[in-house]
Amino acid sequence: MKIEQDYLVKFLYLVQNLISKEVKFEKVEKVNEMCGVDVAYQGEIGVAAAVCNGRERRENVVIGKVSFPYVPGLLFMREAPIMIKALENLDYDLLLVDGHGIAHPRRSGIATVIGVLLNKPTIGVAKSRLIGEEVVEGGITYIVDKGEKLGVKVGKYYYSPGNLVTLQDVLNLSEGGYPSVLREADKLSKKYKKGVNQ
């Protein structure tokens, strides 16, 4: 008897395809409160940190076991649950997620999944490219897949819409370099990671 091993992955691909159909591209009119969320690891323990900057700085840190393995293209299963927990009780106009938005094989990276589930404007900021090619046009390096502009590369980072934003919103944000709220979330998650005992 053959034992199936890839049924879960195929199921999760279907989930991502479904989520990608729910994505909306709408211009973000005003951003007073911006939030960034990132995860650091100490073995199987994940430390999710969310930092919001606006009228005042607010932060949440959640520490918990992360049991789903790292699978390229399925980061949402590993990190979205603990990220969403860290975002509880925080109000913001725009969320930046450490990971991809629609610049993803199924147009459904972790920023898209979180944006659709929370119904919040989200942008993904990733450190590597999953799909497509880099095409320079008018001094802007676009991430292009099958003729579709999915995001932009600025410096060494890849920005793409998650949900409820436009590519122009992404361009406007990326002009300032790596977002400070993501840098602070990264720093905070690593700070708390040092205190984790397994």
C-alpha cells in the first residue's frame, strides 16, 4: 500500500488559491498608524513581535511553539498563527509583514493570507524573490511574472501588495528604504528570543 505524503501540501495550495481570489486592490488613503510584525526563533519556539508607530508606540510580543516545518511557499502555516496573535488588540491603518504578498507562486504569500483573514491593508517585505524576474522600467525594478507586475525590489528587499493596497502604495512606501516598524519588530523579536529557555 502506497502511503501518501504530499496531500497536506496540495490541500494548503488549494487554500492559498482560494485566499488569492479574495485579494482586493484599493488605494490606502491615509496612514496615521503603521504596524510591522516579524518572528524570530529559538529552536521550535517562535517569538512574534508586532510594533506600531503613530501617535504613540505600541508593541505586543507572543512566545509559543511553532510546529509546522519551513516549507518554501507555505510560510503562512508556520508564522501566520503566531503573528496574528501578536497583532491582537492593536489598531493600525497599514500592516507590514516580514514575507511576501502577491509576489508568490499562488499570489498568496503570508502578507496576503494575513491581510485577507484580518481584512486589513497589508504589504509584504521579503528578503528573497520567490518567482518571476526583475525588470527595470523608469528606474524602478519591478518583480514581473507572466507579464504581471507583482511588486518592486528596493535595495535587497522585495515589496509586494498583500491586501487592500495598490502597487502604487507599495512604491510610495518602498521609497524610504527598509521600514522602521519592521526593523523595530525584528529587533524586538530577537531581544525576547534571548530569554527563551527550551
